[in-house]
Amino acid sequence: MIERKPTFSPTLDQKAATRVGQDMYGLISKLYPICRSMTGEGVRTTLRVMQERIGGLKIHEVATGTPVFDWVVPQEWSIRDAYIKGPDGRKVISFANSNLHVVGNSCPVHQSMPLSALRAHLHSLPDKPNWIPYRTSYFKESWGFCLSHNQLASLPEGDYEVMIDSSLTDGHLTYGEMLIEGETADEVLISCHVCHPSLCNDNLSGISLAVAIAERLSEFRLRYSYRFVFVPVTIGSITWLSINEGQLSRIRHGLLLANVGDAGKITYKRSRRGNADVDRAMQTVLRESGAEYSIIDFIPYGYDERQYCSPAFDLPLGCFSRTPHGRFEEYHTSADNLDFVKSEALAHSYATILTTIWVLETNARYLNLNPKCEPQLGRRGVYRAWAEQSDGGGAEMALLWVLNMSDGEHDLLDIAARSGMRYESIVKAMRVLTQCGLLSQPAVT
């Protein structure tokens, strides 16, 4: 006999939350040294490490040259070594020391040149002189190195040997996908990007959060099916959307996860629709959390939400972050390292997403089966049933609000917002009234 999984619950005690945050940080630490780019072995290695945690993750390969809407899958980039040797023959920059030292997607080069010519290929941050910037050269043939501004200023005049042992060849774009099947075919899409090299908040934190959520959801019986997509930013989501265009109607809710490990407050960017169920659910969770947060409107700039929310698709997907991209000074620099992300922040992000998923799982429209005036609640044992579940305060009002607004037109999020009561109290009232035969099962939403 197959054991039936329990109904999903977001509840975590402090000890479990601490352990999850530490586990997420551990995965970030393991993935941190890997050199990732838009394509190449770094993405595959990252996905294989993730498979050790979520065995249902499948790795997909899409061949170079495949048309994906207005784009084409690019060539695959591989890098084996890179360095710059100074006039004295010693290495002043080495790819082995930091994969941020090489501009992503650099074409191969091996030549000698004076410092005056080399400077055009060197990138630094004068206002952050100890940090190495992260730079890429996608969709154009170029090469370069990144270094701290202090290091750049210390380079003596003379001839330098420059070597990048890389290749751009026909190969594949690689992405990962995992489906956790629920009781319905309707899906919640959870996406993050896997193309950044040694950057912890952007976006190893998003990867670690998605993996932790997938692990958790696999333990429970779920209303929705959950599809996790791990793609290179922009071209990866475009490719995934192109391949899966015929199945997008199944997606009822979506979240993009990025920059979820820093100590800043949570920032949620609404979907293009602005009032999708996931937007309402996240707003409710954040409002009731008691913690500081920010909710911003959609703009067609940022991460892959701009692809998922492009006008032909307009998926109900929002972007969940702590400090958004570009708004923390460590963004796209070597300072976005293992010291910058915090296990406590990771655990808080995890708990927030779990609670939001619980809201999506429980939210529905109900129908009052005795809508002509108030039904007699006492003789149906409603108050007794409530007393066994309630944490006290407002119990009767929650019952009356749910009865009054369960007209098949308003869902539980509507009732919580209209009443000003906590969503959890509305759910408890719904369950009591359903058990007592006063509410129907959920109507179609």
C-alpha cells in the first residue's frame, strides 16, 4: 500500500528554519567556485550538483542555431585557462584565482602587447578599488579581463603576455527542469537563472532557494503541479518559452527568484497584470509578516520576468528578491561572495515563499449553501468546531465574513482583504463551515 502524503503545510520551527538556511548556504558554497556562463560545461556541472539534491531534475540540451522566436541559440563557450603575464614574466592576473577575472564569453587570444594597448581590454571599478567587476561579452566577438582598480593602477609599463584559452563552437544551450505533480495539471512556475559565475546573491541564492523549495514540496500532497526551471538569463527563458509555448496555458501562478540571500528587506515586483493571484498572495503574506518589505510595479526590465510577462504570454509571474539587482553595491562584483549572503536571510526568504505557496494552495472561491440570511451556527456545532481550532480573537467575525462573501465571485484572498482579518483566520473559518455543510467545495477560479 502506497502511503498517502500529508497536505502541504508551510510551518517550520526555529530549529528547522535554521537548518534549512544552513543547508542553502552549503549549496551556495559548493557551487561558488564553478565558472558559469550563458552556455557551457559550468552550467552542466551546476545542474548535476543540483541533481544530487533533487533527483527529479532533468537536464535539457538545445542545439546551437536553433531558432527561438526572434533569437537563435548561440554557440557554446568553453574556457580552460587564462592569464596575463607582466614584463617580468610573472602572472599578474590568473583565471585560476577568480573566474571573474575573464570577461564572460571572451574569444581566444594569445599575444604580446604593451600596457597602453592592453588597457582597452581591462575593466575595473575606480569607486570600488578593491573589488573585481563582473563583465560579459555576449553576442559579439571580444575579449577582456577584469581586475581591481588598485591592481590596475599598480601595473608597470612594458609588454604583457595575454592568453585566454577558450573556444566558441557549435554545441548546446543547457537548462534544467523539474516537475512535481499535484492533484491538478494546473501549474505554478518557479524560475531562476544559472548563468552567473562566482556571484552568491546574484544568483546562487536563487538556485539554492528553488532547490530547497523543490525538496520541501516533494514531501507533500499538492493541489497544483510545480514546475521548476533553471535557465541562463534571457536566452534561456526565451528558449524555454519557445519550446513550451503550447503548454503555457497550464501556468496559473509563477515566481522568479533572484537576490534572495542578502540582509535587505524583501522586495516583490508584481506581474505585468499587476493583480494576478500571485501578486495578491504575496502582498497578503508580506503585509501579515510584520517585517519591512517593498512592493513595486512591473517594468519591462530586470531578469526573466520580462520574457515570461511579454505581451504574447503575459504569464501571472512576479519577481521575488530581497535587495533588487543593481541596488546593492556588491552587485556584479567580487564582493558578492560567501560573506555577503546570510543563512538567516536565506531561511527568511524560504519561509516567505513557503507561506505564499500555502496561500496559493488554499485560496479558492466557495459558495454559501444557506445564503438566505444567517444560518443558525450554534445548532450545527460550528462554534464548538471553531473553538477546537481557533487561536482566539475574531472567530465569529471570520465565520460571518466567509459566509457573507462566499457567493462564488469572491475568493479567500478577497475576504481577507475586505475584512482586514488575517488570511489564516479566514482559512480556518472556511474549513469549519465546509465541514459543517454550509460551504460548497471550491468553485472554479
